[in-house]
Amino acid sequence: MTTAKRDTYTPETLLSVAVQVFIERGYDGTSMEHLSKAAGISKSSIYHHVAGKEELLSRAVSRALDGLFGILGEEHARVGRAVERLEYVVRRMVEVLTAELPYVTLLLRVRGNTDTERWALERRRDFDHRVAELLKAAADDGDVRGDVEVRLATRLVFGMINSIVEWYRPDGRGMGEREVADAVVRLVFSGLRSEA
């Protein structure tokens, strides 16, 4: 990992470095000494801006959660047929995940060992529940298949989307955010079978 210079240090760069260290070492395996070395600043400089590593974790997972919950407030997620809103939400989930990749990756890796992690898990469950309700409404309208139980379908959709953090790398040489979002929407709403 590249060490940041003291004169270019900002709270945002500290957060970015902390997220990378948390992902690499695990939150529990990260000490303030690890964060200090990775950021290239003293521990006292870190403590000048945050109370400790849990505050950094809170800021990081909040960024991911704010992005996800922000989707639900967008007009296309609130207005129209349930299936159209669901398709919009699925597309935007992929876009938020790819745009905020390290933050969402960290969110998906919290285990509930601290108050912040338990709070993040509860917020994730709330978000998942809201998307499941939208899927149920689309099924009730007859716009999505009714032969797959809603909770299972929701888990499968989230599983596909969440797996993106394991392989997607925004390096400019592979698939772009839009291409990934388009593929997920096609697979979720049309399936793999060709219409021959």
C-alpha cells in the first residue's frame, strides 16, 4: 500500500486509507498503529480528527449505506409500477456498489462484533427488507414470476449484486459500471435462456 504524505493528508484520504486497511486486515485485525503507518501520519494526528478506528468504520459504512438508502428516495424508485421501480433500484444498487466499491465491500464484510458493525448490519437488513417488499409488490402485480418464493428471489438477487465486490475492478480495461449494471438487470429480469 502506498503511504500518504503528511502534507497531502486530509480526513477523506485518511478514511480511504482506513477502508483499504480494514478490507486487507479485517476490522478486528487492524490497529491504530496499522492505520498510522498506512496513512503516513502519527497516531496523534489521527486522533486529532477522529475518536478512533470505530469512528472511521462508522464513517465508511455510513457512506455505503447513505448511497444505498439514497436510491430509495429517488423518484424512479418511488413512482410507477412496482416492477419498474424494482428494476430501477437493482440498476442503481449496482451503480452505487461500483461507484463506492471499497465502502460497500467493507459494509458487506462487517460481522457484528462492535456497536457500529451491529448498527450497520441492522441498516443493511432494513434496506434488504425494503427491496424485498418491492419484489413482493411486483410479484403481487403479476409482473415477476410467482413460482420462486420472494425471500429466496431477494437473496439470489442480492447475492448476485453483492458478489460484484469480489471481482469488479474499475481499472478502465474491463467492463464499465454501466455494462455491469445492464448485465445484472438483464439477468434478473430476463434470465439466461434465449428466446429461440
